[in-house]
Amino acid sequence: MNAKVLVAAMFLATVGHAAFAVEAEQFNPPPSTLSRAEVKAELSAAKFDSMVVSYGEATVFVDAPAVGGRSRDDVRAEARAAAHDLSFNDLYAA
């Protein structure tokens, strides 16, 4: 019984050690083509933009609000008609 446990422990140690043997790839971003003045100008413009919200060091980029061309009543009427006709939209098929 001890030999089985010892062999199993050695196997698990070897497999566990092999999982950490993979070399990580370094991310090297491409060099910037903008000058320091251009970057500062973009930063000052972004501070007043409604799409960027800054909380200290964390920055959140907010999506532009979607502007629909149809009213809510039109969409609801279309949904009711589709449910009544039992039609199927291929957009929702996986």
C-alpha cells in the first residue's frame, strides 16, 4: 500500500511541476507614434469628454448611449405581432 501511495505522490508531483514549466510570453506594446504634446492634448480633451469617467487611478470608458430610431410602442407592437404569428428570428438561433 505504501508503494502505491509513494508512486501516486511522485506522479502528482511530476504532473504538478510540469504545469508550471510553461514559459510566459511577454507583451511588448508597439512604440507610440504620438509626440508628448499630442498625448497631453488628448488627455486634456478626454477629461471633458462624457465617454471617459475617471475615479482616481481607475478609468472607465463608457459606451455611447444607443439612440433608437423607433419608439418603445413600435417595438412592443412588433414583439406582440411576432408572438402572435409564432414567427422565429434567425438572429436568436445558436
